[in-house]
Amino acid sequence: MQQFLCYWLAVCALVAPMCSAGEANTPKPSDVRVVIDISGSMKKTDPTNLRKPAVDLIVRLLPDQSKAGIWTFGQSVNMLVPHRVVDAQWRTEGTNKAKAINSVAMFTNIGAALEAAAADYAAPSNDYNRHLILLTDGVVDINKEAMVNLNERKRILTELLPALKASDYRIHTIALSADADQELMKKLSIATDGVFEVADTADELMATFLRIFDQAVPAERVPLDENGFLVDSSIQEFTALIFRRAEVPASVIIAPDGKEYSATDPANNVTWYRTDKYDLITVQQPAAGQWKVKTEMAPGSRVTVVSNLQLLVEPLKSNIKPNQTLDLVYSFVANKETVTNKDFLNLLTGEAFITSAKSKESRTISLTAPADEKGIFAGQLDGFSDLGAHDIKILIDGKTFKREFVHRVNVSESAFRVEKRIDEAEGKKTYVYTASADLELVDVNATKVTAVIKNSQGNNLERELHAIEQSRWEFSFSPVEVARYNISMQVTGAQLDGSPLQETIVLDDFAYPDEASLLAGQAASSEVSAESSAAASEAAAEVMEAPASDKSSNTLIYVAIGLANLLVLVLGFVAYRVIAGKGHKDELAEMEKTLNTSAADLSKSAKEKAATATAPAAAQAGMPASESSAMPGMEDNSGMDLSMPDDLMADNLFPLDNMEEDSNKDKS
């Protein structure tokens, strides 16, 4: 099989039609516009002007056939490097012009800078993926009048951002100081599924730029570790970016034949660029085999390749909500065709490594699903519960070759702020939940919010809420049944920039009345269930002892099994009565009475009892009595044990003016 793989790779590298493959949907090249703040405040936040080497490195890493341009801004906006297709001449101009970056401008005209860099936003781009990279340490500052600046900030969010989003721009932002308008920058990035980064110090600039560069310009990579990296016969060129430890003066790489390189060597197609922090080494037509790095490397080092055999990963989202999953879809492409040869694909093994940027804790997910008939591998990445950035590394091992893909995903906070309180009166608890929208993001008029209550007894309820004062949604709930409760809100709608909004907001998870009571009830239920199962088995065994030759035995067996099942049901009902308590019958009767009462009658009854019932209950729920209504329960004998006395049933569960009354939405 190994010999077959080597032969197959060699053939694919030279004669594509002989490979078992299908046409590949290769990604478009990137169009990157870099926008750099040169206002006077940068003298403090970037005193040694580390923006220069950071931009210089990005310029050198941009691949041929991509597009790029660089702008600087303060009060006005200047084109530093013209926006056009990247080639050797563009890189030379870019590295020279990067030296002109300074900190002399007045004001911080972020809106004008974005507009200048994206002047062609009205025209769609079918050939490139557009990206804007914005670096600033300030806030929107175009005038000495605060109101003028606030209006400009609002214009950026409500007018410019939707226009850029509609033109498929990804806006990546870097905040260089705690004084930057991080909320604005975060909104720009999340709305366009870009990357938002904070560089707490200028020293972090280069690493921050590189992380964003990886998102904007994904490149084919091979794994690099302390043993070096593997070059296979399909690789036409590699570029090694080696960051050195402070005490290391220069890097050395060793070819598979043992020859060492530490500088440019035209005879062996080696090009070398060295700074005081890193070495950038490009080798064309490298020898196949294990290459070694004779250097103590610092984080951020990587090896990118140009190859006839590419790992193609469908774009992953850069921003998700807590516990949201990522769909991972990837394939291999040989000479622009998707590989479908089963003998080749079956040799591949893969792993995903997910590391929290905050805690540095890492976990591994095995990628075991086989490819389909079209050569496509599919899986899911999950477990993103912690807020903040998570680094994803996909490693595919083909035995004689390896490929790597890296991505950073940010788990962002909800667009809603959640509040909870518990009101207690006369031994009863009422849980009150409020979700307030971020009005700079959420289009409240186009957003639907549904309250979802689930419990461990299988009694569930959903109700649509009405927005209160066009900014928040609120409901209250008083549990009765001994169970574990899960409370959430389902949000569907739109953001102000027109993008869809879909989110599950987890509000609460608790045992009622407490964990001990819940465990005791579960233990009692298990004990009675075991007894009923034993009784049923004994009854069935007695019947099975009848002579097999008796023609009437089948009838007796059926009767006995029926009696045994009936016994199980009876004992189960007894267990239910034991757990629920003696007052359960009255509670169910009250629940049934409420279910059979119309919303209008409930409202009328509530008004008639205002002096004795509604007012106290409304006070307990923390809302006016006129905003209360009954909570519809489950139909028939579903056992939705959420009943309560009249004052609580009518007033404390769901306010009438922010809850839909469609009983067809009950679910169990």
C-alpha cells in the first residue's frame, strides 16, 4: 500500500487526468486592505513603532495573485501602497513604504478610513474574498464636539457597516490599548464574521497581525515541531517563518541529505531574509524528506507550502456563540481536482486539536468519519463553552505526507443581557427572567423571542413573548412539580445590519425544590419500578409453566401478560402518587380548570379579584397586576405539574401583554 501511495502521488503530480478525481471548488484568492492609525496617540501606545516590522512581514507573506493595499489615517486618509495584484514589484514597494509609518496625525477618522479602503464596495467581487484589517488605539474622533463624534459612530454602525457587509467584506480589527473603542471594533468584526483582537502592548502586534493574516489569507501548511517538518514529493516550494528565542542570533535549517543552510544560496534555490526577531526562508523545488530546524524556536513559527496535493478546508466561522458547533468539511485536491480514489483516502487519519487561548487547556477530537463517494470528509467540532478565543489545528496524516490547517474562533457573548431574580412569598418561589437587547445590534421589531421551560418529568412548555418598551423580554415562572428544570429563550430575527439572528439563551438550570428532594424522588421511583418489573416477571413465569401441549395455553399466556402489564401500570401510578404528594389531585384539577378558561375570562377574573388576589401576586412577580395571565399547561393527561393557587396561576407565570396565547404551541 505504501508503494501504491508513492506511485499515486507521483502520477497525480505529473499527469492529473490519470487520477481518480472530480472537479474541485477551489477557494478564491484574498483581497486584503490594511488600514493603519497614525494619530499622535500612537506615540504612547506604540513608542518604538512596531507597526513597521508587523506590516513589513505581512507584505512579504502575501502570496502571488492575491490583491492588497495599505492606507494610513488620522484626520485624513492616505494611500500608502497602491491596491493591486501582489507580485515581486508590489512587495518591494510595500516593504519600502512601510518605513514611512509614523504618529503625527490629528484626530482618528475611522469611518473615512474604512470608506477609502473599501471605495469599491458598491461593486460585487466575484474573483476575490475581500478583507479589511483595521489597527487603531483610539475612538471615533473627527471633531472637538462630542455629539458630532457620537453621530459619526452611529453612522458607521447603521450605514457604513451594513453596506460593507452586503459587499461581503470581512472586517478584522486590532485594538492597540485599553482606550480604544473596543465595543465598536468588536461589533464591526462580529457582524462581518471577522476577527477582533486586542494587543495589550505594542510587542504583541506582530503575533496579532499574523493570527489575523492566517484568517484572511489561509495557506497550505505542513506540521512543524522540534523534529522539523516533512517535505513530500508533491511540494514545489516551502516558506519557513522561524521566530527565534531572544538569545538565538540566527536560524539554521538542515536538508534531508544533511546539508546546512543559514543564508541565501542561489545554487540550491534558497532565499533568506533575516531580522532581529525572525528568519523567513523560501526554498524552491526542495528535496523530499525530513527537514530539521537547528534553532530554538519561539511560538508562531510555521511552514507554508505550494503543493500539487492540497488539503482544502471549507471556510469555518470566526465567531460563534457558547456551545455552538462548527461544521468541518475538507477534501484533498490534486492539480485542481478533488481526489476520490478510495485506496488513497482510506490511508488518511486526522485529528483536531482545540486550545483555549485564555486557559491554554487543549483537547483532541479524532476525525474518524470516512470520505463520501465525492471524496469529501465531514464532521463536527464542539465543546466551545468558554467565552474567548480558541485555536483550532487540523492535522491530517497520509503516512508519507502530512498537512495542517489552523483557524481561530471566538466564542462571543450574547447580543442580550440576561437578568434573573427569585421572589419568595408564603413558601413559594417565583423565578423572574429578563433579556435586554443590545440596541446597537438587534432589530427588535424583526426579532421573535420564545420562552422554553423543560423539566425532567418530560413536561415542557413554549410561549412566544412580546417585547416590552421595544428593548426587553420578560416572564416569570413558579414551579410546583419535583423535578430538574431547564429554562431558556429561543431567539430568531435580524440584526440592524440585516444579518440573521439565531440564538439560544440559557437562563437557568435547577432542581426544585432542591437537589436532595429530587434525588429522593428518583430513588423511590426506581425502587417501585424494580418491584413492579419483578412482579411482572413472576406472573409471566407462572404462566410459562403450563404444559406446552395444552391448546389453550396461548390464550392463558396472553391473559397473564396483559395482567402483568396492568400490574406494572398500577404500581407505577402508585409510585407517581407517592412522589407527587397528596395534594397533586387538587393541583391537576386547578390546572385543568385554567386550561379550559379563555384568556379573556382569565383577564376578567383577575380584575374582579384585584383587591384580594391579583395585586398581591403581581407584587410578588415584580410587575403590574394588569400584565399577568395564566400559564397554559399540557393537554389531556400529560401531567404538566406546574399548577398553583389562583393568585399565582393567574399572575405570576407569564405577563399577558408580552406572551402569545396560542395554545397550539404547547409541546411535551
